[in-house]
Amino acid sequence: MAALNTFGAILTAAIDLEAQLSDYYTAVGDAAEAKAADKRRSKLERVRRENVVEITLEPIEGLDEANYNYDFNNTSAAGQQANEAAAARFYADVAPAINVRQAQRALERCQKDHAERAEA
């Protein structure tokens, strides 16, 4: 697992997470949620492309991918809820660490989407 200590590392981890969630929901048979994950992934890729030049290279400390556990083999309703809760926690932790407002808002929106799904 990688340390999430730069803007690029955080956005890459978020993009990878949404890609994994898309594959997970495709396997579960939830096409709507797979499509939503793809949409979030595309938005995060766009945010990363558009904001690379605005990055202030401040170190980010205290975040590590190992702190967020996902079980993409558990396709039960409880497993889906646990994965959504972990994703919401990831976004809640990383959004405040980003110093580019547009990127921060995109991460906050992802957190809200996952938190709503975790509570459903």
C-alpha cells in the first residue's frame, strides 16, 4: 500500500478506487452503481488533468492506503455497505488534505455519494 502524501497520489488512489468499485458492482449485477462509479472516475480524471498546474507542492501527512480496507470478493448487501462505508471514510479523510478547491469539492462529492449508499 502506498502513502497518500501528494495531490497526485490521492487522486490516483481515488481514480483506482472508483475503477475497482465499477468492476465490483458490475460483478454484483448493479449496473446503475457501476455506471455511477465510472462517472465519478471520469470526473476525478478530469479534475486531475485540469488542476495539475495549480498544485501547491505541500507535503501531505498521515494518510495511507492501508488504512482503508475493501473486500471486493464479498458481494453480499453487508459487503457492499462495508465497501461504501470504507470509500466514504477514504474521501472524508483525503478531501481536507487537498489544497485545490475544485479537486477538494470533487472528493467531497464522492464522499457524500458513498456515505449515502453506505446508509441505504
